[in-house]
Amino acid sequence: MSGEPQPVPTTDSHRLTRPFDAPDWARIDFAVPCLRCGADLHGQSQPVCQSCEFQFSWERVLPVEYLRCATCSYQLFGLTEPRCPECGEPFEWARVLDTARRRQSNLFEFLWFQNPVPAFAYSTRLAALRPRKLWATYELPARPQVLPLLVFVLAQWAIFAHGWRVTAWVVDPVMNSIATWSDSDLRFIYPFRLTENLLLMLAVAYVATFAAIQLLFQTKRHLGIRWSDTLRVYAHATVFLAFCPAAWCLLEALLDATLFIKRWLSAGPASPAYLILAAIVFCIGLAVTIVHLSIGFRRHLNVPHGVAVAVICLLIGFLCGFGVVSLYPLSSI
């Protein structure tokens, strides 16, 4: 009958794209490395690495639809000779497979050269607000790319160092326009609040925290974690903190907006409320960094006691930052 459901086709291509079915290894004449440890998965039927016990899906480990020629985009899966029949370009299966795995990701680490702005926005949003989804996405591919991760860190530093200024360029005219519209004699200006000493302290603390993480994991070689793995986790865990100066400026403007309602709600630039606001913003940023570090350690690297590791390393980093500023201050306080 026409109303009865039709059976699902069972062609080879269909079986290869189903998430829980093993590939047809007779048609695959190349190594398929594990996303975590790099062990060859060729010939396995279960989606669990026998070397590191990493659970995966075959469609992510072997993305058949993305195995295409780099020159003409011809579908290469099923070929026995490593040469494109369309354009005649020779290829290496390992490189084709690595490129295919990267094409499945929208993260900055893998699209930083091809599509940097949307990839940076996507990675930043996940890292700052949805770390669990970030690390679920990072199942593919597993091997860290050091150069884009360092670019990601430098971009964060640029946001941290100039976020206040950029926000102030928007907040200043808005607040003064509201004052003019409400016939108020108030005028607002938001000078840069991050001193040279503070920037130096945070820069030293950032580097020292990462060094502490490296030293700690060197004592746990049995975990099989590379320094680039911890770089990936650390670079994403600090994204939220990078936006704290911009948030501080915006919240200070909202505090100033209370002056349009009742003058006693805030007492102007000399009010302790501004210092309390700054302390709250950066304490929240530090707490979020600790949480995100622990989530990355636990979900991406399978490290136990992630919170303790994050707290200890951050404490060491900030102590180093305070020590450097105390010994070599850039300006008088």
C-alpha cells in the first residue's frame, strides 16, 4: 500500500554515514587515526578506541562526504590509487582525511585562515557562554593547532586591553545625549581605568598560570596530555575574562544612569560603588575562568580534580604577577 512506510535503503554509502555503523573497511585502503591518541582504527567494528578507550562516532572519525580533492573537489572515497581521476592531482590519504575532519568544524582553531571573523565569533561565544558544547564540538579533530591558538590568545589580549576604550566610545555619546535630552547638567566621560601596573600584573599572571599548568601536568605523564592540549583548554577558558573591562565600563554607565533618577543612588566618580563594581566584575571573571578551566580539564582531557588544578595554577599565576609588579612597577600607584 502507498500509505505504508518505505524501507530505509541499505546502500554502502548509506551505511557509511550512519553514526553507529562501522565503515566498509574493504573500500578503505588508508589508516584512520583515533581523534585522541592517533592509534589506527582500521578494521574495528565498535566506535571505541582500543588504545585510549575514547568513544566516538564513525561519521566524525571518517567523514566520507568531505573526502574531496583539494584542487577540484572531486569525491575521492572508494579510490584505490591516490590520484584524482578528475584533475590528475596526486594526494595523500592522511592529509585528505585531516582536511575532511577540519571541514566539519566551525571553530577558529581550524578555520582561522579561511574564515577568521565568523569562526572567531563562534569560538568566542561557545568558550565564554557554552563551554560544555565547545568541548563536545572539539571531539573533532583532537590534535591542537598551536599557531591559531596563539592568535586566539593575542586577540583576547587585544580585547582585554582595548575593550574599555571601545565601549567608552559608544557609552560616552549615548550618556551625554540622554543627559541633553533630559535637560540635565550632567556630563559623562569614561577615562581608561586599567593602569600599566594592572596590565603588567595580568600579563605575568596569564603566562605564569600557563607555566604552572605545564609543570603540574609534567608530573602526570601517565595521562598522555601534550602541552598543546593544555594550551587549547587554557586559551578558551580565559575568553570570558577578556571581556570584563568592556563589561566594567558598560556597568559603570548603567550605574551612572541612576543619576537621572535620584542623585543619591550614586555619588559620582569618587563613589566607592565604582571600586566595588570593578571588584565584582573581575571576581566573576576569575570564578568563570576557574569553572571553564575545570570543565575543559574534565571533559576534554579527562583530568580528575579539575577545579583544584585550576585554583592552584591561577593562584600561582597571580602571586607571580603581584611579585613582578611589586619588584618592577611601571608607574607609581
